[in-house]
Amino acid sequence: MLIWLYLYSPQGDRYPRVKRKYNLAFRRIRSAKVPIFIDVLILSEFINAYARFVYNNLPAVTKQSNFKAFRNSADFKPVAEQIAKYSQRIVGKSERIDSGFESVDLEAIVVDYAGVNADFNDRMLAELCKAKGLKFVTHDADFKGDNLTIITANSRLFNKAEIKVININT
């Protein structure tokens, strides 16, 4: 799960303890003047996950029959405006970075995906971080990445052998 969802979406209100941890980590990173990088995959995942979270949590009596119907309805307009506002904040607090799509081992990523070993976007982000020497901040317990440093408050990531974890709970 993207930490941006805890900071800038209704999901953070549902998990206030997790939100506080990432908010503190975010403030520490910013006060230390450490650059925060963002690429199109991160922003896309934030936008799509935010919209889906809102849709999935609508009351059954007002919920459209499917997500696309919701996205095309007048009910989505205020949601889209909120998403756009927070997307602009995220981009404003980050430095844009290329996705690295042209240089990753795409065949290996697709093979992992086909074997249900990894989420495609997660693998792409892991490869980007490795190629650029970056640390990745996530709360996604399913995240996998060889030779990668992850900053997280999610204890389910602490004992994964293939990643180095920086625990922000302490």
C-alpha cells in the first residue's frame, strides 16, 4: 500500500495510528532535506487506489453497479477534485523521476508476474529503486524486491530475507 494513501486519502482516517507513523516519517525526511522521488507508477497507483477506496466504501444503497459507472457519474466529480488536489500536493513535495522502463529486465518481471510471484508495478518500482540507488517507502506487506532497502511501519515486512528494512516504528 502506498504511504501517500495514508497521508492524503480517506484511508488514513480509517487507520490513524499508521497515518501518524508515516506522517512523522514524512516530516523527518522533509526536515532532513532528503529528496522524495516520484514516478508515474506511484502517482497512478495513488490515483486509482484512492478512487477505488472511495467506491468500495460507498453505502450499498447509493453505490453504482460497478466502478466504471461510478467514475462516469456526477458523484465522482468531488472525489476526482480531491484526488487532483492531493496529487498536486504529492507532486509538489516530490521530485519527478523517470520510470526506467527502457532499462529494466522486463522479461524477468513478466515471468515473475505470470508465476504469481510478484505484483508487476511492485517489481517495476523495486527495479527503479535498485537502478537509481533509492530506498522505497511502503506499507505493502506483499512487496518483494531483491537487494532493496524498504522504509516501513509494517511489521510483516521486517523478516523478509530478500530486503533490508528500516523500521519507522522505533
